[in-house]
Amino acid sequence: MKKIVAVTACPTGIAHTYMAAEALLLAAKGLNVEIKVETNGAIGVENELTQQDIDNSIGVIIASDIYISKERFKNKEIIETNTRHTILDARKYIVQLLNK
């Protein structure tokens, strides 16, 4: 099973952060892809990605409306989008990453 990681975040860190994370989790399940999603919400970082998570993944989806450093994702395929687009069509971004 292919593994990917993702980071979601929005300026207020309430609804969109978690809605985008949920959309990614559901889409990944439907595509038979293992995913770990780090959320950067109002209460801070949850489900933080470890270096091992990143190393074992084929790539990263950053679904964010705020700046997220890409430093820790060196040598990984990265798809960048915002939370709104992810909520509407998370499957599209997972498929894009799988096809890179």
C-alpha cells in the first residue's frame, strides 16, 4: 500500500483545517492509500509528522491557507493547495501525487 503524508492549516485553525484533514482521510481510504495528516489548528500541531513518516511516504500534500515550511520535506514530491480546494476534491490531489 502506498503511503502519503499531508499537512492542513488555516488562519484561525478551526473548521477548515479539520475539514480538509477529514476530506483527505476519506479520499485516501477510497483509493486504498495510507495517509497521515498533521493538523495545524487553533490548539497547535496535532498528529505531528515524524521524519520516519515523511521518509516512508511517496510524497506530501500541503493543504494550507497559511505559510507551511517545506524544509522537512526535502527530496519528496509536494502538492500544494488550499483548504477549500482540498475540502471540495481531496481525491484529485491524492491522485496527482500518486501519478508523479
